[in-house]
Amino acid sequence: FPAVMGWVKGERLWIRRGRESFGVVFAVRRKLGNAVKRNRLKRRLRVICRHMTPIDGGLVIFPQASAIKARFRDLEEELGRLILQL
């Protein structure tokens, strides 16, 4: 997938480099569901990021609607692939 305007796009997640020198920002829209669903997704993504090899600079993760129902393993694999494409 080619990066468009800095975003690397996957099926469930879009990512780009952040402006921050380190850390991860989750941009989870209200459109994805109620607060319980959005917070569950953010918790799952935080655990995935915690166990990944740190990258230089910050990272912005923009989940798509399909990420809400995705299996943990699928999110983990997709995020790993997208980070390699950065």
C-alpha cells in the first residue's frame, strides 16, 4: 500500500509518524461505537504497542470500523506489517 499524505493504510488500521519524539497517539472516532467499544479497542492497541519493538519517533494510529470486531492477533499482525512499511 502506498503512503498517501503520510498515512500507511491497512484493512483495519491507518498509521503515520507522529510529531512527538516518542509515544503513541490513538485517534479513535466516536463513529466506531459507544465509549465501551472505543475504550476496549484502545486498551487492546495499548497492549499491542507495549509488546512491540519501539520505533524512532512518535506514532499515530487511526483505527477503522473493522478494527472494533477484529481479533487481537489480527490487529497485532497488521500493526506490525504497517510499522515495517513506515
